[in-house]
Amino acid sequence: MKIKYIFITSALFLSQTIFAQRQMEYLKRGIVAIPADSGVFVSWRLLGTEAQNTHFDLYRTENNSTIKLNSKPLLNETNFLDKTADKGKNYTYFVKSNTKNQEVDQDFGKYSANQKPYFSIPLKTPEGYTPNDASVADLDGDGEYEIILHQTGRSKDNSQKGMTDEPIIQAYKMNGTFLWEINLGKNIREGAHYTQFLVYDLDQDGKAEVVMKTADGSKDGKGKFIGDPTKNYVNENGMILSGPEFLTVFNGETGAEINTVNYEVPRFAGSLNPTDEEMTETWGDAKGNRLDRFLGAVAYLDGKTPSVIMSRGYYTRTAIAAWDFKDKKLSLRWLFDTESSEENKKYRGQGNHNLSIADLDNDGKDEIIFGAMTVDDNGKVLNSTGYGHGDALHVGDLDPSNPGLEIFDIQERFDDAGAHFRDGKTGKVLWKLPSTVYSKAGKFQGPGRGLSLNIDPRYEGSESWAVGAGLKGIYNTKGKKISEKNPPANMGIYWDGDFLSEILDGTVVSKWDWKKEKSNLIFDAKNFQCESNNGTKKNPSLVADLFGDWREEVIYRTSDNKELRIFSTTIPTKHRLYTLMHNPQYRLSIVWQNVGYNQPPHTDYYLDESVKEIPKPNIYTVIPKK
């Protein structure tokens, strides 16, 4: 293991001497105080720009009287269980450190008497709507995250006829302050495959922007319409198959439109109102099922600055556009289109209901993992298995014995590759699992779920499993079945403090017991009147490292749709990690988590109990101008 560790850190050091640093969000300590069984649990961030051995002292203030809680500097952890606290009193907690930038320590966490074990965000949910997917970013440059929330009314899958309600995007501060609302209007259909909202600091001014597909009648956060609000392109089936299509960047602080361009690619070149024959010729049908499948992400294509990735189609034709945002304007960086050449046509139909962003070829620049196909930073295909469309996708250092990153992907195909595990850089399939059970309901479809997480300490690397089409059991990194049982195949979360991942399914956080081959309940948000989203997909609104130490938070809506509730662990840990949000791949995973079928975030490094130190992120941050 020592040899492997030296290899990993040496490779990373070499890359850092060659590759440019990425600018990432300026964050403060993110101190939180939460009631625990035996006191008040306090945790805070170790920032990616700090030394791993940064010293911390924790202080508690009550009625203008301040005491230090630790007798020796805290060197191994970024959390503390205050057993001397009276949970019926009000406190303020803050830390002091020996970090170079003392401004990040000018932060505090408040504990309120008899506080609930969650943080509540009261919502302005429109009548008939339900809080759905969320994202986070620093919209106003204060070093804290804001929440951007998709409110959904009547919603339809692309394969379903019927009217939908107008998609609504709202922004809130963590203290519950409502910031703005964007209404995408009647000419944007509501559904998981239509509205992909991206939130990130695109122009690197320290404040995030919001990017979405828009149309005539979309209304920004200031009440200004985009295009012509009198136009209605909804047909008798509830589909929108004509009219102009736009891509808009909004100001994250105010919701105001900044810049709008035509969406690339259109339904049919040269026509806003294509005929059924033209749409069928290009996409395979004229019903909107294939042509209106959208995905989105943010990637550092030059290794230094973020670009917007927006796509259209993955069952047949696939078009992926990369946009740069500079001087408040969007400009097309490149366009990959399977119809642009005979060579590209062989990559038709390779996309998933999701995508991922990672530096697969270790050149410091991101690639777009588009299901079975990977598109390089220059818009050309890096590799493709040719296995076609699927529903789940995981990218990370899943097998530390294999150089670089790996991909676990599942396919909607009834053959020898219902799921497969491949090398990220080369696309070489390392092992695969056949679909074995034919389902009349699913026709010739393969599995519908798949997950890859490190849940079993007996085996190095992540364990992988899939559900459906006869696939059963857990597999190690070499494709060996290590259990006949199937844990839930939904999402993962770091919660209990060790370096194994927990499993997140619906409102439940559980721990896989590899000895008894079963999942043990740790936490259930249903006990706090919370619900998951997206029907049988059972997603939270978001899972991400929002504040506190490196463990992840999870956001759910309440059953009455009036609140978001944020849950954070209160289990002490001696492990210290940089905030996951300063790991470039993980941070970009949070950007695309709401896209299509939600998938959990992954870091670009491997984590287990044998890892003594995580390499320092090759990043820098800039304090926003006030």
C-alpha cells in the first residue's frame, strides 16, 4: 500500500507542476452546530487551499463570555463534540487556526436553544407544485452556499402525451431568505429530461451564474420576458415541437437575464417549425421523444476556466455544444454532432440519461463522459464502447490498482453487456455482466439501476452492482462476485465517519454489513416528515458536502412541500479531509447531479482506511470584490 500511495502522490505532484491551477469557490469555514445525543456536535471545513496539518482551536460564546473548548490544538479532525453544552441554551461557536488567510476564520456557527437536528429552509412553493431537484453555489460572493431549487408542477416524460405546468426555478439563502424566481414559461415542457439547470461561477468573478434552456415567454428573476410572451407553441399533445429555442445565462444574485443565444443544435437545421418527416429523418421520431432529451454540465476544457456543456439527443442523433462565457457573452467553443460526418455517425445512440465530467486522460483538461462514449476536451471522441444507451453512470478512481480513473456503466440492452466496468482513458472494457432475464414490460431492456461505491473493506476499490434484467450480486474491481445480495442501487453518501461509503436510498441512509450481507439503518428522514423525489427513483433534492467537515449533507422536501430540511451527521470522526467541494471532479458532480436521472457525486481520488493523506487540490480561490 505504501508503494501505491507514493505512486499516487508522485503522479499528482507531477501533474500539478505541469497543469494550471483551477480557480474554485472561495468558502468560509462553514461552521455548524447540531444537537447530538450527548451534547452539541460542531464541525467545520478544512479548505483545499490550506495545509493538511492546519491547527484549530474551537471556542464557544455564551452571553458575551467566551471559552476555549479544546485543551490541545485539534490536528486530526475538523469536528468536536461539546459535551459540556446545555442543549437548552443559545451558543455561538467559532474556530481560530494558523492558516495563512485569517479571513476564512471570520465565521461562526450559531446553536439555538432546543434546536432541531436539521436546518430548515421555508419555501414559497406555488400552488400545485412540489420542491424537486436542487443545486448549490455561492450566488452573492459571501463565502457561503445558496440553494437553487427546481419547483415542479404537472410533469411528463418525453414518451407521454399531456399538458405540463411551467417549470419554476427559485433561489434561497441558507437562512431561508428568498432571493428570486425564474419562470421558464409555457414553451418549456416540464419533465426530468427537459430542464437541466446549471449553477456555477462561469466568469470567475466569485459569484455563480445560472444557465438554462429558455424559450419565448421565459421570465427572469426581475420580471423581464425573454422573447415573445404572447407566443404559444404547445401542440394538442402537450409537446413543444416548434418555435425558437434559446440558451440563457442568468445573474445568480438577482435572477436577471445576462445573455441569451440560440440553442445548439436546433430541432432541424434552417427551420423553427420542422415537419414530421424532417424530425423523423433527423431524430427517429416526430413525437418529441428522442429529439427533446437534454443533458448539461460544466467542464474545464482548457484546464483553467469553466465551460458550459449542453446536449441534445442520445437515443439516435447526439449533439453536444461547449460554450464559453466571457465579458457577459456566450460564445460557442465547439460543437460535436453525430450527423456532421460519416465518422461521427458511428457514435449515434451512445448517451445515457445522465453524464459525468472528469479528467480521464490526465492532461489537466476535462472530458465529457456521455454514457458509453467519452468526448475529449477538444470536442472529438476519445473512446466509445459502442454499448449504447443506459440509465446509470459512475466515474472515479474505482480501482486504485488500475492507473487513472474507471467507469461503471449500465446499458438498456439485452445481451452480454447489461453492465460493464471500463478504463477511463482507453475505454477498454475490463469486465462486463450479461442481461439474463427477459422482461415483457421492459421489452429488450437491461438493468435500470447501478451503483459503484466502496462498501466492503475486504476488497480494495469500489464494489459495483446493478439491478434488473437478472443481474444480481456485488462485484469487486476485477469482476468477481463477492455477494449474492443486492443492496439498494440508488445513491451514496459519506455519513458515519469512516472511509467507506454509506448507501442513500429514498429517505434512508444505511451501512452495508459485509459479514451478514445486509443493510443496517443509520438514519431515516421520514422520521422528520420528509419525502424523496422523482417517484420510484427516490432521490433527495441534493446530496453534497454543503458545510461542516468533509461528510456530506442531504436535502429533502417536507411532505407538505413547505420546507426543505438539510440533515448533517453528528457522528464524531478522527479522519480529516479537505472539503469535498474543493475537489474539482466532485464539485462539478454537484453541478450535474440534477441532470436527467440523478447520480451521486464521486471524487477523483480513492478513499479507504489505508489512505493516510489525500493529495492537496491543485486549486486557488479569489475573494470576490464587494
